[in-house]
Amino acid sequence: MKVLESIRSLLDREVDDYEVFMTSGRTLTIEVKEGKVDSFERADTHGLGLRVLKDGRMGFSYTSSLEKEDIRRVVEDAIGSAHNTCRDDLNGFPERGEVPSLDLAIYDPSLSEIGEEEKVERALLLESSARAFDRRVKRVRKASYRESTQEVTLARRDWTLSYPSTKVSCGIIAIAEEKGDSQMGWDWDNRRGLGEIDPAAIGRRAAERAVRLLGARKGEAMKAPVILENAIAAEFLEILSSSFLGDNVHKGKSMLKGKRGEALFSPLIDIVDDGLLRGGWGSSPFDGEGVPRRRTILIEKGVLKGYLYDHYWARKEGMGSTGNSSRMSFKTPPSIATTNLYIEKGDHPFQDLVKGIEKGLIITDLLGAHTANPVTGEFSFGAMGLFVERGRPIFPVKGIAIAGNILDVFRDVKGIGDDLRFFGGIGSPSLLVEAMDISG
């Protein structure tokens, strides 16, 4: 690559070490409404981010232009940035690890061969399948198809790594109405290949979620067993996810700080971060610093086994990198992030979880999940769901709130469903919680 050759020639004797992160790709977004294309956007993107190390000081700069003068400027800016930062002897780049030759199923070459007309049809199918599910589905607020193709390149002074990837997602929000009542249902799916997405099923699930909440009654205050549907359980796991990151642990911004080896959760719970999960939304052969991805067990039978690290924070904590350096974009330096974080599935079909409840709730929707405190774990959410009596859903409920602590919720899990599902890079099966505080 001429760009890399140019950067290497400019930096060879100017700095102690350097790292080039480059991406190039294409995105396509289609939104439909009332049987017609409402929005069609296509974009090509490329750029690079450059980190340099000089006398223990790390500098960073980026550019979205690969012209010769812009490459020279980004090199000068990165060196200037290093001069203006504090020296830290822990700064550095990891040694190149042996990247395994695995088929991670993260690239679908056929995506570029399929015409845009077919992709429009898939977006239209989202909407039509939702409307056809039930006559009470009156409107679709949003139905969208999105795809991206990207080539990632990471280079140092004497080596270069790269890989291609694709992502496809479909999502829809459906509105059901009856007797003056209006309820919203959503569903979406994200995969690495077009053939793995079923727009008709996504549309039907969104419609079903909306219809089943029609006629919702005000809930009553009680402390009772609760089933968190897999989508809701994934939201709870996402709140917990930042507490596994090594930098947050070190800074005291984690509810798991100082608790390695403790039995914090139900013995039924195993939580894994797997950067090599086949077809995973967060999978790749290597991380944002070139360290091979890996599978890391974080919670085993309820016991906290460890945290996630990139190169810098691993050195600071006297640990080894877990391959969790992440790049949000070429415009930002790497930071620690989860890859495919999930709770291992159990053996119970969802209906079996429900049958075990004498009186309780199935939580189907949360309001205000972003308000949870990621450091203490305290939360208070608005919620909707289905009232359960004698092992059967009886009627939908609204206007309720659930409150507590994230750690207590996972500690009180008494049953795990077999319905593991991923929502982006977070996955969970449905969870049966022994008791939660519910207010009406």
C-alpha cells in the first residue's frame, strides 16, 4: 500500500514506534413507509488514525483524506501531539501475537453481488409482514434495512494485518390500535450476511409485541417472581458490561471492583466475552492493537473470574491483554470494550419458566434503562409486561416500575431459558428472577 509506505518513510527515524489503523468501506441505508421508499442513503468512507510513541509520550492524529499532503500533515500532527502529552512509561504497543487462521463467518462476499432492488424489497417486506400479522396493526413508524462492508488494516513498522467484514441489520417499530388504545412493538436483527436475515419474521415479531399489549391494565404493587425476556435481560447485561472493563475497575467506576473470586451471582449464571464467536457482531481475528481475539470467561457458576484488558491497562494491572482493545472509528484512539458479551443459555424452554410462577410478571419493555447507575448498580425503570397467574399469562400491564440493584437481580436468578439471542454484541436468554420489587 502506497499510503503505508509513505507513512513509514516519514516516521522511520522520527519516533520510537507507531501504529496505523485504516478503514475503507461502504454503507447502505433504506427506510420505507406506507409501501414506498422513504429514504435511501449510500456512502463510501475511508480514513486512517495514527498513533506514535516518542520518549514515553503517545500522540494521535487522523485524516479522512489519503492525499499525499494530508498524509504528511497527519504525521506531523501526531508527532506534535506526542510532544504535548505527559510521559508515561507504560505507554507502548503490544508485541505481535500469532493471529489464528479461523473462519469467523464475518464476511459475506455475496452482499455486493445482490442488487439494490432486492434490498429494497426486503425493507418493504418488513413493513408488509407487520401489517399482515393482525388487522389491529394500523401503522409502522419505521422500517429500515442497513448494510455495511468494511476492510480493516492495522500496521506497525514491520508488519501489517487486515481483514474484511460485513454487517446487515433490519429493524421495525409497529403500532397496534384497538378501542382507543395504542401500543408499540419493536423488533430487529443483526447478522453478518444477508441470507441470515428474515425480514418477514422480524416484522411479525414486532407486530406481535404490539398486539399483545393492547388493553393493558394498571399494574399493582407487589414483590413477586419476574421473567426478564431475553431482550430485557440483555439490557440488564449491557448495564453491567462496563463493570468488566479493566480501566473502569482501576478507576473505581465498576460495581465489580475488588470482587474477583467472589460468588456474586446465581450459580446458574456463566458470562462470557467471546471475540472469536462465529458470526458474532463483535468478532474479528485481532483487536484494535493487533492482539489476537480470544474467549474470556468472566463469570463461572456465579463467581467473578476476571476482567477485560487492552495492552495499556493490562500492563498497569500486571495482567495480560485479553484482546479487548476496540476501535470505534479511525477518528479515535483505541479503548477497552466488550466483543460478544453474553450469558450462556440454560435448558428451560420459555414456557417452562412461566409455568413455575404462581403470581408474577413477564417484563417485555423497559423505560429509562439508560438511567441506571453503572457504578453502584442501582436502578428504577418504568416497565410494561404480562401479568402471570398459575403459570399462564393472563393480561398485559402498564404503568409499573421495577427497582433494585443489578447485582441483586443476577444473584436472584432461579431459572435460565434456552432462548439465547444476541442484540448487537450483547446476548442473553430469558431469566427467571426469584423476586423483584414492583410498584403500580
